[in-house]
Amino acid sequence: MSSSPNTTPSVRVVETVAEREQTSPLTLSPPLAEFVDPDALDALFETTSGTVTFDAWGHRITVAADGTVTAADVDPAESPRLTLYD
């Protein structure tokens, strides 16, 4: 799935995970807001460089200021993570 350059980080997160899961972004449950505040995530990259990493839907998701979003499987035994790197 190819996002436009104007797509917000929160939308890119949902699209990336849905693509990995081979499902529609509308079917991901629970919503992104259960893991991270989508508005805060979007606002963060309006003025900040670096990356944010958090766990959601069984994936470790990394969002970079350049618009890159990656998702990797997470071992269920690991503790959930939220990390901000500058």
C-alpha cells in the first residue's frame, strides 16, 4: 500500500500493519488509540526529528520523521515498549 506524502504518521501506521496482516485498515482492532494517541503521534513529527517505537497489534512499530513506518513481529513474552529517539 502506497501512502501519499501528505498521509499522517498515524494513518501510515494503520496502513502498514493492515498490509502486514493482509487485511483492511478498518478491521484492525482495537483502534490505534488503545496503544498510542494518534493526534500526539502526528503532532510529534510536525516539529521533531528522530523515531518513535511502540508495540501494537502484536507488532513492534517504528515511525521515523522521514515518514518511514516499519512493523516487525513481537514475541508475546516481551514487555510492551514505547521509545522516543532523537
